[in-house]
Amino acid sequence: MKNNILPKQHKGAQTSAEAHREAASTEEARHIFTEARRRMLDISNWHRYGLPGSVFTLTDSNGRPVRRHAQLYDHIRIDLPGPGPVSGDGYDWVYIEAVKAENDPERDSDFFAFRVRPVPNPADKKDGEDKDTSHFYTDDTTSTFILERSGQRITAAEKGRNEVPNTQASETADKIRNTVVAAGAAIGFASIQWKALMEGWLDTDTDTENHIET
């Protein structure tokens, strides 16, 4: 079932941001869903769809940027405003650990989602030692990006679960930085940004340049 991709809440905070759009017809709703899914997977262009100030770059499992749509086990390099974690060479890192797609003709509905989790810097090839999670949250945390169509209504959402500040980093500078950034997310800054991105996915009346073709 589609709910299986959203983890249960056990610790820390949980957050949610949503945007909705009502289409004039089922045909139009299906078109919006398809276009929104393309934008959703065009991660390196998220800044064009309503996420200014932060740059997300899709990479392979070794941290090398790739120009294509996101796939299972890809990594995402996140450049937030201000200093980044030392462990991540200045970036926060997550990877795509799950993808789910469903179509139900009887219910006239579509569903697509992927879930990401913080990870160590994939470009750090040190062997034989534990590597710090390169993110302001611990690796208990997940973000699930969801796109859903039910008839003529389309919903885009980001749901954060088990959001725990990463204060176990080896570098003191990273501990301080992670605490500050996580605090900003906790009071709603992240949710505001995610909502803007969700609205950008659904605003298919406007196009963007240089997007990746399917």
C-alpha cells in the first residue's frame, strides 16, 4: 500500500508541507500529475520550481553530479545558505532509499513518492572508520516527497519524520552548525520552503528553461 513508504513517527519532530490544485477535468489533472512528477524528479532544477536560496544537485552513489531524473539509491547534495558541514565538504547529503508508484483506474487515482535519508558524504572514501552523517539531522530522519491525484484534485507534499538534530558530529563546528540549522527548520522555515516547492511543481501553467527531458 502507498502508506508503507511513510515511516512511523518514533522520536524528535515531525513536519508536513502541502500544496493542492484542482483541475478543470480529469484529463487536465492527469497532465498536471505527469508534469509535476517530472519536476519532482528533476532535482537539480528544484531551485527553478520555487526553492530559492538552496541548491539541490542530483549525484550518483559516489557523489558525482549526474544530469538526469532521480533514481533509487541516487544521492542528493544540498547547498544551504551559510556554512555547510565539514564532514560533507560544505554540503548536506541524503540518498533516495525508497520509491513507490501506484495507479488505480477504479478509483481514478495516481500516486508517486520517494523517501530520502541523511547519509555520510559519499565522496569521502575513508575506509575502516565510521563516517559522520553529513546533515543537520541524524540518519533516523526521513523526508518523503509525495505526489497524489484523486480525480481532478492533485496534492504535492513533503513529510518529515523522526527529525533529530545531528549533535553527534565529530567536528565541534558541525555540532554548532547542525543545532542552529535544525532549530530553524523546527520553527517552520523548512516547511515554508517546501510548500513553495510543492506549489512550483503544481504550477504547470508556467514552464522553466533547461529542464531535463524524459
